[in-house]
Amino acid sequence: MDQGTRHVLTVTSHEDAGVAIIKLHGSLSATTAEQGIQEIKKILDRGAKKVVINLADIDYISSGGIRVLILTGKQLSNVQGVMKIAAAKGMVKEVLAASGFDLLTRVYGENIQLCNTEEEAVAAFKV
């Protein structure tokens, strides 16, 4: 993102076969992290234990955004929940890989998994 671009985050959700699909749109940065945490927490507080975080429409992620994903994973882990991260692309996918986010599966087991598409992520819950 350019220096002049405003960081904005929109969070939407729906359910598919018992899986909460959370779509994030915009930027997942230090500026939007608290909003992201609060919006996702509302969804988890409704009892969601199988969650897909769809990052297809996230065009920027910083360490603050990675923190949102880690806190979501921890909150789900506390209730024996599982999180799949889907459709990260471009710079977002590169940042997740460079930060070692894919290694979280080793720490949290199958509680956190990176998937290429939302469909792949939902299907992974059925295995």
C-alpha cells in the first residue's frame, strides 16, 4: 500500500455446513487490528469452533494483522476450536510465509492450517 492509502478493514461472516466463514476486506494492520480482533471475537463468542478466515480481499498485512490471526487461533484453541486461513495471495501470502506463520501448525497442531481456497478450507473440516 502507498503511504497515502488509508488502512480500512471490513469484516463479514456467514456459515457453511457448520463452519463460520469470516471474510476480511481491506487492510489488516496495526491501525485496523483492534477492530479485527473485536469483530472476530463477536463471531467466536456466538459459539463458532470451526472457523475459516478468508484473506482473499486483504491487500496488506503487517505484524499487527498477524497478531489478529494468532489471537484468533489462541481463542479457538482455548475452546477446542480449529481455524483455517484461506486464499491469502500476493504480498499477504509472502508475509505469512516470511513470518513463519505456516510453522504455527507445528505449534498448535491441526488447530491452525493454511489453505489455498475457501472451499479447500471448508472441505478440510470434513476429513
